[in-house]
Amino acid sequence: MLTTLALAFTLTALLAVVLVQCRGDAPPPKPWIDGTIHGRWLSVFNGHGTNLGDDDALSLSPRAAEGPGATHAGLVVSTASYTDVRYTARMRTVRQLRDPDPNPWEVPWLVWAYTDPEHFYYITLKPNGWELGKRDPAYPGGQRFLATGRTVYPVGAWYTVRVEQNGAGLTVAVGGKHLVTFTDTERPYTTGRVGAYTEDATVKFEGLKASSR
């Protein structure tokens, strides 16, 4: 009987400690400053908003656009570089920040083969279709559209994306199903960092895993 009472008192005391810790005694995490390293990630820019995360997850939320001609973007990349990368993540748009008319590309972008903000590949799943692209200064606007499709990806849902690169060949799968294969015959990027990007949206990435072939 005494042993049972002692155990009950001990459990009650432990529960009280846990409740105190859960009341927010710990300060909230500080947003990452541009150019700072946090574990395996480099916060390139936060778009006057907030970049946060840990080794396996990222949250990006740039400042909301003030008008139709304004835009703010967040970008986080790995400190490590990969060749013939295998890159997997779950990604979700929490909220599009442009009000009242958000653009369809204001969602998460999964980034790889990154060397600087003007050179990388990306895949983005939009509410009006998907887009595989390349940041390339040789093209107007510094952007080259490699492949697109009409499958829609509604805002708010989680999507699991896997990217595989083999030399100039790029393959993307969504939800375990093949989406697109493309061979880049113009100055392919074969080595670089992986990362996460968004414009004018609050987005989350989870289960971020990358390796070289």
C-alpha cells in the first residue's frame, strides 16, 4: 500500500514538472538571420520574415507583400554539397500571404544543385499544376522552365517529393509515383546544395533527407 502511494506521489510530482515546462518557460526560438548557419542549414535570406527549423524540418515565412508589384522570398540551403543527389522531403503551404490574390507559384519550392541564388534546380507543386525549373542567368528573368504539367496540388495538403539526379538527368516523384524525367542538355548543374525556397507564403518542409548517389 505504501509503495503504491509513493509511486502515485512521484508520478504526480513528475507531471507537475512537465506541466511547468510546457507553460512556455523556455523562450521561443529566434528567427535565423541572413547568412547564418544552424546545424546542417544556411539561412541565405528570410525575405524580412522568419526562417526556422532543425536538421530534419524547415519553416519559411517571408514578410507579406505590400502590393501587387512587391514580393518577398525565403531561402535556406544545406551546408553540404551533393553530386547525383537523392533528395526527399514532405512539403506543405500553410498560408499564401498575398492578399487578396495570391499567385499560384507562392508555395513551397524544393531546391537542389544550388551554388548561388542564380544557379539551382527546383520543383514546385502549384494549385494550377506543377513546374520543374532552373535558375539560369542565360535566360530572360534568370529562369528556365524545363517541364510543366496540369496535375493540381491544392494549398494546405502535405506532398512527399523525391528528386533523383544522375548526371544531366533529373527525375521527380510525388507520393511515390513518377512525375517527370528530364535531361538538361544546356550547362547542367551536377553538384550543389539542397534546400527550400518560397515566395510570399508560409510553408513547411519535413523529413528532409539528402545523399549523393
